[in-house]
Amino acid sequence: MFAKLLTDIIFNVLHRFVKDKTSSLLLEMRQLVHLFAIFAGIFCSSSPVCTNGYSLINNKCLKLFSTSMSHRDAVTTCSENFGTVVTVKNAIDNQAIASFVGTSIRHIWLGLYCFQSDVSQCQWDDASGSASDYSNFAQSFPYTDVGNCVYYAVSGSLAGKWISNDCDGDLRPFICEIPTTIQDSCNNFDGNCYYRSEDIGFGGYQSFEQAQDTCEGLCGNLVSIHSPNELRYVKGLYRNRNTPNIYIGALTVSGKYHSWTDGSSWTFGNVDSSSQQSGMCMMMSLQTNGSLTQDAWYPSDCQAFRSFVCKRKAGTQCVGPTPTPSTPDPSVSPDPYVTPSTPYCNSFLMAPSQLTSPGYPGNYTNNLNCSFRLATLGAYRIRLTFNSFNTENNYDKVMVYDGDDSQNSLMGRYSGQPEVPFYLESTGNTMLVTFTTDGSVVGPGFSAYFLSLI
């Protein structure tokens, strides 16, 4: 519509200018030149661009890594480059990969992990869901007996097809992907600018209110985080710094209701519901230390002095401060990431989630044989925290395995009343927790919570 409007204006003015070179028409010509400048500014500032050496392909930002790696190492490399292993959401994406890679590479990893030999159980690493809406598996795939990860055939008889493969035993090249953004001179990701407090003065440490005021002075707010990709990016700003935690722009009431200071919706959360910490403001831990898990969010005393990150829209000029933070409204729906439902025995659970013995906080029953399969995306790991534990010693047992079945390494065997909280971290993206009881004596059982280590 803008293009048609501009074309009509140009035609009318030039037609009249040829017939009558008056001063008024000369003025109109100057205004037309000014109009060109305005539209050019609009189109240039809003045109999608890629940063950090990525190339714009099919409205995505891609970067090829030709060195062969395991899927886990590919995910780590992409994370260090602020992205994920490439995802394919439609036929155009699928075709674009072959064109981008060229003929020198035969196969590349996809950012896809299948928990079962079923497309609906294949989850994209960027947390966008399963491959149910679009997939291009070769016949008889996915097939998790071969492997849970997926590669893309660039050439050969299966060109363009997806094939299951072993995540750690096979090494392949890969493509990293980040979202497009808008041109700006700042630390720029997915259409937003990010500023570390250490880079804008004040010694890097302020109270929550002071930090929010500082961010408003930059025409932004304390950072809101709306996806695992954005979380990785914010964490990456501190990759080479020994900063234990930062304020994020979240306020909380009783650990149940949350809001962002920039007014955006609470569409993603990584709150550690097992935490015993209190406070109305929120921080993100950048290190795993004692009761704190790296990348997890925790309530904080608002008066504590911490580092922080400011965030504003990219490609816009600063025209004044944004609104000050407001108290969350307890009438809104609780954050689904904070209060997940308690699962039954023999459940498959995706992080973050809670698990308890049946009947908790009441007593469990005799002759139970429960299992909980815990999982997280792609090459992420799991941190499982037991906050409460009381079973019949030596007879009613919880066993934790480093994988999705009891053939994997046993990480711990627990009964009685061990000191809580205690933590276990997986080496992969799955864990198995079993709970068995005998025919006599019962107790309150256990309560646990698990998060992804992104």
C-alpha cells in the first residue's frame, strides 16, 4: 500500500512539474525528496538483517560449521554462537538447506531429538514443539533404535530426507540458526538491543528499582526473556565474566504470579520452584552453586545490589522513558512454568516439572512400583532437586538412573530421611526415577523438581 501511494504521488507531481515549473511545484519536489528519505529510513530500519557472521537465507540467519561433531557438541557450539542447530518448519526451509550447504558436504545435523519412533515425539531444540506440522523423514524413520538424533541428507538418493542417527557415536557437520533482527549498533538479537550494566557505568551493581530507572533512561526496561534462545543470548553476554547472577525484569507475588516490567506477556519461564528463597523481585543465576542452578530464576530481595541487563527495541530512536514497574495482579492466571501439575506414577515428564510420591504430602501406599521418565530438549541436561524425603529406611526406595531406563548408570539409591535439599545432574537429556515400596510401613514420601541446564 505504501508503494502504491508513493508511486501515485510521484506520477502526479512530475506530471504537473513538466507542465508548470512554478515555485510551489519546486517546493513539492523538495517535499517529495524528503518523503523518499523518510520511506527509505523506514524500509531500511525494518529490513531483516543477520549479525555475528550469519547469512540471511529464506528469512533465517544461518551459519555453516563444516567440522564434524557429535550432536551434543554441535548444540554447544551453536549455543556459544547465540543460536540452535538448524530447524526445518516447511518445504521451503527444507530445500533452502541443500542450496546453502552446497555439494561439498553430504549430511548435516538437524536440531531435532526423537524420544520415540513417532514424529509427534520428535521435539525441535528451539522449544517450538514437535515435527508433527512438517517433517520429511525417509521411509521407516524416525527409528529410535538407530538413534534419537536426526540428520539431513544433502545429496545422494535420499537428498532432502531426514534420517535417525546416534547422537554421540556419529560425527557430522551442522548449521547454526539465529532469528533475524533489525539493524542497530547495539548488542542486537531478534529485534532487541541488550546492555550489560557493567558497560553503562554505575559499577555494574544497583538495586532493582535503581536498575529499572537506569534502563528507562536508555528507553528500555530490565530484560524480559521469552524463549530458551533469548535466555542463551542473555547468558552469553556474560560468558567470559565471573558474574554469579543478574536482575531480570520480573516481579513476583508469593512465587506464583509474575509480570515483566516492560508489560510483555509471560510466555516463557525458568523459575526454580524448589527454591526456598523469597522476595518480590527476580534474578537469574549464571552459575550452578549449592542450591542455585545455572540459568534458573529465583526470587530476590529488591534492595540487594546486583548486575543487570537492559533491553529495548532495536532500530528505534530514544524518545523518552518507559513506564515504571507495577505490582503483579494476583487475579491473573498463575505462571504455568511455576506450578506444574503433580504427575501420576509411570509418567513421561518434560522439564521444567515437579514429581512427588503418590499421595504427597500425605502418606504413600504399600506395594508401589512407580517410574518417572524425565526429559529435556536435545542436548540439554537435567538438574533434579529433592526438597523433601521421608520413606521407610532400606525398604521403600527411590532410585535415579542417568538415562531413560534402568540399564543406564545408577546415580543414587535413597531411603529413610537423607538431608535435603540434595541434587543430581544428568550427563544427557533423560533421567529415570523409580519408587518402590514393600508391604508394610508407609511415610510422606518425597517431593522433587527438575529443570533444564540450557
